[in-house]
Amino acid sequence: MVMKNGQTIKLTHKEFAIFRLFVSNPTRVYTKAMIYNLIWEETYYDDENVINVQMRRLREKIEDDPSNPKYIITLWGIGYKLGESL
């Protein structure tokens, strides 16, 4: 279960799996390929849109300002990591 400000946030199975991945390894940086391989358990074929959509939806649910995320940070050209604000 994920909560924010005392309210339960409803996440899809994939959103929760991505969130759990970051929380379980708070200092690790994940490439899109790594996220895809770990969450979908399939080979990644450079379909960035799948990851981009999931990350956007997750941020819309957990971030105060999804366009300026504090909890899941983008490292341009590298991937994503858990922000220090969580």
C-alpha cells in the first residue's frame, strides 16, 4: 500500500512494481531497459514510450508537481532514481 498525506494512493500493478523497485533500492539508478526487464520480465527493444507513460502516470499519482518531480528523478541520458525527498 502506498500512502501520501494520510491518503491511500491507488496504483496499478505495474506502477506499484516500479515504485517498489525504487524504494527497495533507494540509491540505485535504473535505465529504461533495466526497468522494463525487471518489471515486464521481457527483453527491452527500445520502446521508450512504455516506460515514459508508466513513469508519467506514477508521478501524477505520487508527486505534488509531476512536471517537477521530487520522488522519482530523471537522470537525462541515463535513467531514473529515487529522489532524496521520499
